[in-house]
Amino acid sequence: MPVLVMKFGGTSVATLDRIRRAAKRVGVEVAKGYDVIVIVSAMSGKTNELVGWVGETSKFYDAREYDAVVSSGENVTAGLMALTLQEMDVPARSWQGWQVPLKTNSAHSQARIEEIPTDNINAKFAEGMRVAVVAGFQGISPEGRITTLGRGGSDTTAVAFAAAFDAERCDIYTDVDGVYTTDPRITDKARKLDKIAFEEMLELASLGAKVLQTRSVELAMRFGVRLRVLSSFEEQSDEAGTLVCAEEDIMENRPVSGIAFSRDEAKMTLISIADRPGIAAAIFGPLAEAGINVDMIVQNISEEGRTDMTFSCPVDQVARAEKALNTAKEAGDINFHALVADTNVAKVSAVGIGMRSQSGVAAQMFKTLSDEGINIRVIATSEIKISVLIDRKYMELAVQALHDTFELEKA
């Protein structure tokens, strides 16, 4: 039988009624002749509750026990989904990560998948099982301990299973009906995309779009897994949702496919640092060791051997970044006059693989922002992306204006 992977997020399995609705969708695919691997998240809100319990129990908790507690939400959902399918006369069995086994490294709470042997599940398919309901987000370390893959890890689980089992497709069911040109809550002109290239989806996911976890898109691109994002609350057709696929599967590439944004950004500037070889390494080495996710970096023109260095990072990492840099200063590794943090900025990005072959996108973007009276603080570009930092109060205006400028509401 061909294999199909179906992943249901927390909102799609939040209640027993929603689990029954999801199980019916699985039954439809079984009737079409698929052996189905269903990846489930914990019921909506359950993971946050479990994380809260761990925090209340132990301020400085053992990460191994954290994983043991937090992974239990998916186990409950997997068992309930298997029971529901059995009630529908669909041969199904639940699987926890260690039973597959989904092998990871030992980085508890942020584990990386190393291998998914297919023998156990394929043996059960051969015996007549039609649906393997796998608890997402979890695996097993070389030491035999339960691990978790980080928040949103069920998406990564689903894509990894699709790659391991050479699945025909990986369907991600969530509370939205696809990938949009931007957040529909920002502009009602946002349009659902029928197809989007892996690289575009990867950029959108990393820049703030919450539809798919970044690691899942990286895996899909690496192994050529065709992803489809669908709503679990709407009637489906074969053309429903958004297909995330290879660039060559898209007939015509627009210069811009979507506008992404992130409210929770901060701009940090080191004022008057020595302009010498190795200064960038001396700054960003301690930041990396502290786990700071640095994005945009700008170094100003040197004057009398001194310069300024600006970078952006998530606003909730500002305190850690300040601590890391001040510690490096006290150790004599770097010397700066002042460290200034601006936590009232937002990042807005235009993304599109068509930028590779069409010029003028940056000029058009900058003129649009200028016409709206929006000052650009920092600019960063790649082959298929242009990002700017602006005052947070102008974020929604910028998104709406850029969406209109690039006519993204048009198919």
C-alpha cells in the first residue's frame, strides 16, 4: 500500500469531538487505499499546562524529567485517536516515540532526530494494521530516555516519518486552511496560496509565519517531501490547502509571494567598539554561547579606529544578550562605550523566489515605506528576501502597504 502521513495539531484534537472529526478524515484516506501514519500533538493547551506544572514543582528542573512529563500529552492523544479509529472498524494502533523507535540525540527538550527505523511499523502494516497513530514531538535518546523535539516538534516528526517511509505526501492539519500572502488578521486582502516553494516557506516560517515549524520545512526541502497545509475544520477536496513543493513545480514565480512580520524584535547597538580583525567573533561568540538568536547585523563606517555594531534579536532575549556582552567586556574580550537596546521595533519582510530573476523589488519596497512616512532602521537581504526593522507602531501599516504595492491579493 502507498503510505500517507497525516499530522493533526493541538486545536485539531482539542476535544473528543474534534478527535472523531480527525479520525473520519483518516478513514477517508484508508478507504482510498493508503496505509496511514497519523502524527498527533497534545490536546490544545495541555503542553502549556504540563510545562507550568514542571515549573511549579522545580525551578531548576532536570531536563530529562521535563521531557518525561511534557511528552505525556501526545501519548494521551495517540491512544484516544487509536481507540476512535477502532470504534470505526479501522485497524489502528498507537505508538509512542520509544516504540517506533524514533532515535534522537541526547539534547533534552531540543533533541534532533537521528534515525527512524521502519521495520516495526511496516511489520504491523503487513499484518493488517492500516493506521499507525504516533505520538509527535517525542523520541528516545541513546541512553534510553524520553526526549522532546522542542515546541512545534510534531511538524518535524511528521515530515521525518514521511521521509523515512517514502510517503506520497505529508498533510499537516491545523486551524488555518493554508498558507496566506500575509496574516489575514492584518489585512483582509490576504490571499491563500495554492502552492509555495520550500525556500519561500522556510523564509516565511523563520521570519514569523506560524503555520509550520522551521525545522519541519528544512527537513521537507532536504528530502523532497511534498507538504500540504490544510484546515481540519473545513470540507476538503484534492486541491484544498497549500502545497509546499519544489520550485520547479511552480509554473510562474512572482517577484514577491508573501509579506512576513515579527512584532517581538529588539535592536541592540554596541557604541564605539574597536574596528579590528576578530571583533565580530568576539561579539557574536558570547552571544552564540548564550543561545541568542541573532538575525540582522550592521556595522557602521569606522571613524578613528572605532565603529558601532547593530544587530537584532528576539525581545525576550535582550536581558541574556546584555549579560553575555557585559560579561565579555568585564573579561576584557571586547570594549565598548555603551550598549543600547531598543525594544520597540518590528521586522517586516518581503519574500519571493522571483526576486532572483527580477530587479527593482528593494527599490519598490523602500519607496512604499517612504511614501507612508515609515523610517527604516536596519536592512538585511538575501537572494529571496528583503527584511527591514521599523518602529513597531508602524508594523501593520507597513504590511498592508507592501501587500498592496506588490498586488498580492491577485492570483
